[in-house]
Amino acid sequence: MATSARHQIIESLMAPHTENVAEAAIVQWEQLAAQIISIVGESGFNALYARSVFLAQSTFPWLAASSSSPQSDNRFAELRMNLEGQTPAQAIEANRLLLITFTDILASLIGEQLTIRVVRSVWGNDDQTKSQHGVQK
């Protein structure tokens, strides 16, 4: 199966961030949350995110989520803490899997094309993403 455009965008998001991996991941998730909440609401986003974390736990058990409902102002505190406790390579891979899982679930609900449009509106189109990847320091 060919890699989808949204998977390629996610892959290119990961490359420039080898330092402050947790911070970069939280920024990515906050950007995505803002867009998705405007479409499906806060409870819809929380349900999609919780399902993504649950599925990613089979590969990264340390991604365990608390049973409490996340507060919007501190929604990703646990993710930050979990990522900070890992090596940069592990944190990058876990965040990649979590983002891909989230967008896979979203695509199954709203369709591939609309999901790609959402991802591009959050993180830029392929040309912007490629240029950001090429300008890494």
C-alpha cells in the first residue's frame, strides 16, 4: 500500500525535531487539536485522541493515558511527560505512530481527502513541508 499524503506530511514533521522532541510534539498536537475541535468538538477530539493513545500503547506501553478526562488547558501534559522520559528517537517514533494512528482513525470517519485537507491546513501543504525539511539546521 502506498504511503498517503498525510503520512508523508507527518513523516516530514518528524525530521527537523531531534532536540526538544516533546515540545515539538506538543506544538504539533495543539495545532491539530485546534483544527479538529472546530470540526468535531472537544469531546470528539478527546475520544479520537484517547483511542489513538490506546492503540499506540501496544507498541509503546509507556504512552499510558490516565483515566481522567483531559482539561483543554492541560490536555497534553501527560503526553509531554511520557515523551520527555524517553530517548529522542523513541519519542519521535511514538509521536509519529500516535499522529498516524489519529489521522488513520479520522480518515476512516471523514474520508481520506478531507483528512488530507485538514492535515495540510494544520501543518502546511507538501511544498511547504518539503522546504521546511530541507532547511533543517
